[in-house]
Amino acid sequence: MSTPAASWSLRRLGVGLGAGWRYLKAVLGEDRYDGYLAWHRSHGKGAPMTAAEYWRSRTDHQEAHPEGRCC
Amino acid sequence: MSESGTQTRELPSPTIAVEAQESEHRRWTPKKIIVWGAIGLLGAVAWAMIAIVRGESINAIWFVFAAVCSYLIAYRFYSKVIERFITKPDDRRATPAEYAANGQDFMPTDRRVLFGHHFAAIAGAGPLVGPVLAAQMGWLPGTVWIIVGVILAGAVQDYLVLFFSMRRKGRSLGQMARDELGRVGGTAAILATLLIMLIIVAILALVVVNALGESPWGVFSVAMTIPIALFMGCYLRFWRPGKVTEVSIIGFVLLLAAIIGGQFVSQSPVLSEVFTLDKLTIAWLIVVYGFIAAVLPVWLLLAPRDYLSTFMKIGTIVMLAVAIVISGLVGKAMINAPAISEFAGRDDGPVWSGPLFPFLFVTIACGALSGFHALIASGTTPKLVEKERQTRLIGYGGMLMESFVAIMALVAAFSIDRGIFFAMNSPASLTGGTPETAAAFVNGLGLTGVNVTPEMLTATAESVGEESVISRTGGAPTLALGLSQIMQQLTHSGLTAFWYHFAIMFEALFILTAVDAGTRVARFQLQESLGNFLPRFRDTSWKIGSWVCTAIMVLGWGAILVLGVTDPLGGINTFFPLFGIANQLLAAIALSVCLAIAAKGGVRRWLWIIAVPLTFTTVVTVTGSLYKIFSPVPGVGYFAQNAAFRKAIADGKESFGTAKTPEAMAAVVRNTAVQGTLSVVFVVLSVIVIAAAVVSVIKTLRGVSSPSSEEPITTSETFAPAGFLPTPREKDLLGEWESRAPEKLTAGGGH
């Protein structure tokens, strides 16, 4: 910990783990609400949906637009 | 789009100039030459080790090197040729995610994230199971087909379907077929897609049934995934909306608890009794489950289960890759089996019957070429692509990843003893079901180096906490055993049973997710088709209509599943070829649609890139179907088998071959009739679609075809790099966008 090299590599490890964590979240789709907000800023009208409303609308949307999952 | 009209400020370019792309791609710096030289050299050495040098045993690491180096070279060079001469992406054009953005299914997504997302949607239990069953023929034919097949066929199909669907606002394969091939070809394609989806769902479910039959531990831990998913659904709905990673981790921990709990269940005399179910009961439970899952609200079961499945998929595949590479590097993953097995030259293998050509190429479908991917690559993913040039990474690259999963499954299958492999994968009608009879049967096959004892079989079953491992067909238990042996070497030998059930659980999870989703997709397709005659059915929110259509679909695959489970000939060994043929026929349909579209798009000389895999898969599947329909060998031909059993019944025999009772004989007659009829229907429908595509191409070449149905061009107002890492020029342009119009860029993904 004390040497600069060790603290540098620990920091790198932290950065790597952080990026991996963010990647996992993104692949699972957790940042879709942010994507919606970005869309709403440029295209939407009125107040944006709250997070809870958005996630409800998302499953309602999935109800009518099923996505396949492969073998 | 109203704001962009009033905007006067000039945006940076939405693309790198074509000449700059070319010069960047073609400039060979010394560093580039060294890197690609090393990749080529390592790949060549690995292939030499596999194909030529191989001694008594071979280190699994060579399979990893051969595969990965081949993929890198194919991606860098071959997919680039496809991009240059067939797809010709243009980043000045907006993608549907940009011009039709709606904050829901049309949403620009970071390319690296979409790569993971697409991979999780296409990969599942398929690439894990096929290579295991193909192990009957030895490891060389399977390895060559998985790697060469993905490069020239599977990844080409996925890339082209993704690209063409993206150019058509994410239209489905069926819709594209109707648009490009006309009424007859289009209708045949839609009907074939629907039937093929049913058979694929049925046979995937059969794999689960075979893995869970008479296994209280497995039944308990897989059953627990349902309450876990329901809990996750409520958690996301009522307590913490949108916290999908958090809930996935909670779900994962609960899954581990369920696996550990399964051990107690299997050891408790009372509970193990409750959870020991025969295969037929499990099949009926899955049918009932399939119906309920398809009519329950999405948020309650389907969505949370999908999160859990995606989380597990990425986690377990990374874990498997790390485990195989580490145990290969330390010399612990050694394969002691012949490269080409004794069965390669015969057509009477106990795991599945039929000669190597064509049946190896249908047994390994997912991982080399999977038509089912065309349903994902059209529809879901194209609505999320940010820039046209990224389709090469997502479509071609995503399929290369799946192929790598298949290679890992192959390695896992060969890490177990060959005698145990045949004892596990031969039907009970051959092994007799007891350690003594199974050992006698396997030793009697006359395979070199195989000498299995009843004690070995009993000890193997004990080590994984099962009553027996004999005739656990379907591939999943074999893969689980291989995986548990690799993992226990790296962790602790006491964990063998845990790893075995961990593997069974994730395979079942992937399959049940595919069953849920497949039933729903099929139901919507049926409603759409019925809507042409009875308009009321088009309304997908109409409860009765959706229940009726769901019931029809569930009964469709449920019937095939029950036939498979009760099949006196063993189920998997006669049904799995049907799965492979169905999947490859779907690939032939997808490639025909791509061929017609590419021809309309002006491609001429380079049409062979599509025509070659199309011809190959057509020859394979049609030959396979003809064998299944016309072969006089009862073990291979459905109708030959049917005739033999009907004759036996007419002769008044009480038992015949592996069917020991008159009822079993009647079951064989019924099953072979169904299988044979399905084979005929599939091949006829597919030949109609392929013929329609060829007619369309000829019309195009003579200049009399209708134009392709591409969406009109919209100018793109955003930019993102095409590959995983941005090139220097892409970095510069990205910097320009970040300083002048950062709000136009897709957030997230991290830089």
C-alpha cells in the first residue's frame, strides 16, 4: 500500500472493477431510465415520467412487444 | 425532431470520411504487423497441435487458442470484406434508434453494452448442449465445424439479418420475407418460423426434463427459481423500481441458497421422496408452467427471470472461460479421447443415429449456425443500434462469442471419461439402467481405451449427489459433470456436487427463459396470422384471444415434449436431429431472405458470401431430412422405423426391439409418424422459401424485380465509434462532438 506503484495498481484495480460494475448494470438495462430522460429532453413533451412510472410503462410495453430469447 | 429544424448551429460530421476509414484500416504500422503476425502464428500453431501433432492426450488450451485466433482473424478480415462488398454501412444515415427514438424499444445504446445485451439474447443452452452430443464423433469434426461454420455461416447470417433489419426499422424476419419474396414465399417463411419455434421450444424443454428426472436435488433447486423470480418481480414493482442489478444479485444469492438447500432435500428421506418426480410428471409440470408464465403479467415472472438469466449467463460464461484457460495453462485440462471416434464412419451411434454427414452439422447448430438468431437479430437488437457501422461488431462479433461458448462446452464434454460419456448419453433401452448392464453395454461397444466399471459409474453418481448417472441423456448432465470436474480442480473436491447442480440449474434457467419468451413470441405470431381471418385476434390485449392462442402454442410444443419423454427409443436421440434440422432450416430461410435483399441492393460478384453458406446448409438439412424420411435403416429413417413397428404389431408380437410392451410399440408408431410428418412439412416449407428467394434473385439479375423495401434515408445527427475501441480519427471526431454538441451523444458505457 505504501509504495506508489502498489497504490497505483490498487487504483487501477478499483477503476477496472468500477468499469466492470457499470458495464454489468448497463447490460442488464439499468440505465434505460437515463436513456428515456435523455430522449425526453430532446423529444418529449410535458414532465417526464418518474422512475417508478417509467419502469411500469416499460413492462407494459414488453407485455405488448415480446422479445425472443434464444437457445 | 422539431428542435433540430430550428437549430442553426452546424453539427460536426456524423461519420469518418470513407477514404479516412480505408486508410486507417489499411495502414500497416509495425505494431499492427507484429500483433497480427503473433495472432496468426499462435493460431497456426494451435491448429497444428489439434489437427496434426496430437499425441495420447491434448491440452484443452489449444482449442481456446485455435478458436480465439481464428475468430480475431475472421473478424478483422472476413467481416470487413462483407462490410465492404455487401452491407456497405453508411454512418451519415440515421439508424431506427435515432430517427424513431421513443424512449422505449427504439433507444440508441452504447455499442459495447448492446454487444453484451445481444449476446445474452442469442446465447443459451443450445451451444452448451449440441457440442456435447456431437462428442460421439470425436473432437476434431466438432471443433472444425464450430470454428469454420461460425466464420463462414453463422456469424454471416447474424450480421446480415441484423443489418438488413436495421435498414428496415427493425422489421422481423417474417415481415422481411413477405416484403422481399412475395406472398407465397413470405407465407411459407412465417409458417415455417412458427412451427420451427415450437419444435425448438419442445426439444429444449426435453433437455430440462431429462436433466431433472429422478433428481430431487435438481427439481428442488430449479423449482425454487420460480418463487425467487416472483419475489424479484415484486421487489422491482413495489419496493425498488429499476434497481435491476441489485435485485439480480439478491436473486443470485437466493439461487445459491436453493442449490445448497437442494443437497439437504436430496439427503432427507421425506423431502427427497416429494421431489423425486418421474420424467412424465416433470414434462406436464413444464407444460402447465409454460402456460401460466405466458399469461401472467410480464413484470411478475418474465422480466425478473430474464434479468436473473442474463446475469447468470454473463457470470457463468466468464467463469467457465477463466476456469478452462487457467486449468489449461497449469496443464490440468487434458483431453484423452480420439480425435475422430469409431462412430465417425458409422450410422449407428448410441447417442444419436445417422452418419457424420449430414448429422454432425445439425447436431451442432447453435455455436456454428443457428437460424433462431435471425429472430433476435431482426426485431429487438436493430432498434437499439446507434450507428450503422456498429452492426459488424454486434452481429458478427456477438456470434463469434457464442461460438466460443460452444468450444468451451466441447472441452468440458471431453474432460470426462469416455466410457462414462457413453453410459450417460446412451438411452436406457440400451444401457439397461443399472451400473452393471451399462458398464457391460459400454465396454461391449468396442471403443479403444474404454474400460468402465460399475463401481466407476456408482462413484460418479455419488460424487455429484445423484442416484444414478446412467442414461442421463440430453447433454445437460454431461456438461454439468464436465464443468464440475473442471471447477472442483480449481476450488475444492468437496464442491463437485455443488458445481454439478449449479450447472444443471443455470442450463434449466436459460432454457425455461427461452420457453417463456418463445411461447409469448409464438402466441403473438399466431394472433397476427389469425388476425388475417378473424380481425378480433389482432388485438393482443384481448384476454380470451391471448389465452386461446397461448393454449394452442403450449399444447403444440407440449405434445411434442410428451412424445419425446415417453419415446421408448430414448427421446433425445431421435428428437434432437429434428431440433438441429429445424434450426438449420430456419438459417436457410434467413440466408435466402438475405440473398434476395443483397441482390436487390446491387451486390453481384460477392453474392457467393451468402450463397455458399446457404447452399451448404440447404444441402445439409435437405439431405438430413431425406435420410429421416426415406432411409431404410430403422434407426435413422422415421418411416422405416414406423413400418417396422407396424409390421411387428400386425404380426402379433408382444415386444419389438427396444419396445418391451404393446403400448410402447404403439408409441413408437405414433412418434415416428409425428416426427416424419414434421420433417416433411419443414423441408417442403423451407424449399418453397429458398425457391422463392432464387426466383427473386433471378428476377433482380434480369432487372424485373420489385425494389427492396428499405426505409428512406434520414440524416444522422450523432456519432459513435464502430468497434470496441475507437480509432485515432474516431477519437478526434468524438472529441469534436463532445465539445460542440455533447447532448447528441449517447450517454453511458463509460469512456
